[in-house]
Amino acid sequence: MGAMAAALTLLTDFGTSDGYAAALIGRAWRAAPGLQVVTLTHDVPTGNVAVGAYWLAATAPAFPVGTVHCAIVAPATAGDQALVAAVVDRQLLVAPDNGLLHHAWTRGRERRAVRVDPARLGARPSPDGGTPGCELIVPAGARLASGELRLDDLGPQVAAPRPLPGAGDRGDASGTEARVLVVDHVGNAVLSVTRTPWYAPVPVAATLEDGRRVDGLAPTHAAIRRGFALVWNGADHLEIAGNGVSAASALGLRIGDPVRVEWAAAGTDAGAGATSRAWAGVGVRR
């Protein structure tokens, strides 16, 4: 009996109120009949590449090695654009090269990327000279998942996918000027601040635009005893969170709002002891 094909996942800003997302499944099955197709989400805000990049990086590592993830999120003004495919820690990703792979790529330990050459996929240019990238991403991903194609078959290797525009938060050793990147369904306000395998600073407070401060780093959401705290979430993003209460609603936080994150002094231990000390003063104050 032959080896089982890898699964294919879909992440888009297409929504689910019409048939656009379902048509992607049809494209996958036409390219690889019987392929297992799983939805990550189709509810990325329209054109919000930063949100799409976050959810792709947050969910892809949960899947078995070899899973292929197809992501389609692009601003309405983007038009036809280059496509990129990458392997990051043995997960395969295919997307427009507009920053969607940024968070997954920056935290990956083993990674390689190629620029997708539409001609290698048998695509013909559209009348205006462009290539319909949306129509290529899912069939290419399906053929990768089925084993018909390998990553190197898609195009020439590149050093890295394009970074997410505006991804570099400004700041210094004392603090970072971040923003609210995502508000999840329970009201945690996920910030643009990340940690990587090579960089794990110790946050001690966050100052909101109206001057209020959220003090303390909690080890988990369940450990928040009162009010709100900072928490490193499972996707290695810092978030302002509560325990059983929506931090975003209570604090009036929305996507894009500025938040200044204050860091512990250089040399502070990033281990459990430092986390406990930083978290001891959980609360919100002006």
C-alpha cells in the first residue's frame, strides 16, 4: 500500500458566506483527487496580510510534518504578484510573496524558500501580462501534498520570503512601540511583539494609548488572578489577556492600536523566577 498523501490546509480572507472558499477545495481535488483538505480559517479581515501571517504561523506547527499550507490574503490594490513557497521546520507553505510567510519564517529553525515560476506549473499569462496567483496557489499546494511535485520543482531558490510591511517595531532596550495585531475570540489582544528561539526578552508592562498600564507577566492565562496581564501565547506573541474576561473589550483595544511594551533591565533572567517576579503586580493602572 502506497504512502498516504499529506494534508492540505487553507487560510484566506474569502469568508464563508459565498462559494469562493469552497471553490478552492474543488481546485485542490481537481489537482489531487481525494486529497484531505482542512480549513485553518477563511475569516482573515479582507486584505489584512498581518493578521493572516499571524494565524498561519500560529496554526501551521500544530499539523503533522509534511502538511502543505496554502494562504491567500492580499490587499485589493495588490493585483497580480509574485508567489513564494517555503519549507519551515518541515511544514510546507505556499502564498503570495507579500509578507504572509513572515512570522512563520522568522521563527523557523530549518527553512528554505523558492520563488514560484508559473510557467513550471503550466500557467498562461493573463491578457494584461500578469498571472492569476490565486488560481495557482492551491493546485500547486495540492500537487506538493500528493507527492507529484517537490519544492524545488516550483522555481528558483531565494534567500527569504518578503518581510511583512511595517513588521519592524521601533524601540530600544527599555521598550518597544508595538501595536495590536489580532483580537481573538475570547478577547485577548495579541501584540506585534514576538519572541524567537534566539531572542526572548522579559516584558514587565504595557502602556496603552490613553496612558493606562497593564503590569506584570503571567506564566499562563489561568494564572491571572485579577485584572489583566501580559502573557506569551502559544504562537510566541505577547498578548494582553484576562482570565475569563475579554481584555480587548474591557480596555477598548482594537486591531492597529498602539501599545508600548516595557522590557526588564538587561541581564534579567528570562526563566521562571524572573517571570514570577515580573507577574507579581498584575493589574491595570494609570
